[in-house]
Amino acid sequence: MTKTIRAAAGRVADSFVQGIAQMGTLTMSERRKPAPRKTAAEALRGDWARLGGDMERAVRKVKERESAQ
């Protein structure tokens, strides 16, 4: 009986250690390369460029609707 208890305790301990080891591999997954950082001026310039493009499309859409009427 003592042998079976020791064997079961050994299996539990092995499983516990394997589980702890698996938790360590979660953080070691393939890391993404960080996106290149822009300066604040570059980011702001990009925002304004996108906004300008949005405004141009909106004006073009309104003019198309007006000409269709």
C-alpha cells in the first residue's frame, strides 16, 4: 500500500513540476517585433494627412450627389 501511495505522490509531483514548466513557456512565445516609433511631429503630420484625405472624399461625395440631382 505504501508503494502505491508513493507512486501516486511521485506522479502528482511530476505533473505539478511539468505544469509549472508549461507556465514558463507561455511567456516565451514568439515575440512580435515592436512597431517603429514615430516622433510626435511625424504622427501629427500623418493624422492631418489622413484627415485631409477624408475631407477631400467627403467634398467629392457631396459634389457628386449635388450634380446627380
